[in-house]
Amino acid sequence: MSGVRTPLARVAAVEGLIARVEARVVQVLMLVLLVVGVAQVVIRESGQRSMGTDEVTSVTMAVLVFVGSGIVAYTAENIAIEVLDFLRKESLERLFRLVGMVATALFAVVFGYYSWDLLTAVGWSQKTLQLGIPLGVSLVAMVVGAVLMLLHTVGNGLRLLLGEDRYHDPHRAALLVDVTEEVE
């Protein structure tokens, strides 16, 4: 093909870029956890109070979990995939994957709805006790995580239905390698 891309390929390229940005956010959050964890140990070993490092850790973990859920949906690296190894018929495997995707999509919609509801009820008014970090940060991460899960689940479902199944690609985790690299 001489540079002609299907609409699905263009959507996959955008989705891939979003997933690679998600992966970089997760990497930064892991680095923050490492630095804060070491700082927390040093502070406590010196006999001082934690000075809010526990709050930074809690908020960072919340964001990490919910943004990370999008990556799990994108790479199809979840525990349900392990069950597929026992299915010998391709039609059963495909059906199981589609049912799993529908269940994931329903979960993302319900979770997103209630997360949004909680975010609008609490907003930015509630804050942590020591540092005053708005709880809205974690709540926004919940909403964003639900949207990312839905986006990637729908993307995987479209690829599966159109014969571009990512599950059998041994390099699927490498899809998160380079933010500047375009998905082909």
C-alpha cells in the first residue's frame, strides 16, 4: 500500500499515541512513587513526621491505578486472557474475547458514570489533611481511567471484528515503546 491508510488504521494510530502517552504518565508516576518512598523512609528514619509524603503516595497511586487500567485494556494483558490459552477452538476464543470486551465496556461505562457523579458532588472542595491536595485529582483520574478503558476496549473490539486481532501478536506489549513512533 502506497501510503493509503484505512479509517481503522488512522483510529488505531491515534489510539496508539494515546496509549503511549498513558505509558509515559505511568512511568513518571512510578518514578514519583520511588522518590517519595525513599524520601518517606529518610524522613521517618530521621525521627520526623512524614510531612505529607503519605498523601502524595495515596494520590499518585490512585492516578496510577486508573490511568494504568487504560493500558491494561489497550494491551489486552489481563487475567481473562490467560483463560484463552485453554480454549482450542478459534470461534470459542473469539466469542470469549468479545464477551469479555462487552463486560469491560459495561464496567467502564458504569464506573465512569458513578465516578463522574462523585466528581461533580465532591469537586475540588475536599482536600487532604496535611498538604491540602484536592481529592478531585483522584476523582478526575477515575473518570479519565474509565474513558481510557472504554476507548481501548472499543478499539480492540473493532480490531477483533475486522480481523486485526492483537491477542495473537507476540509484540503487543511493545506497542507502548515510543511516543513519537507511529503505529503501522
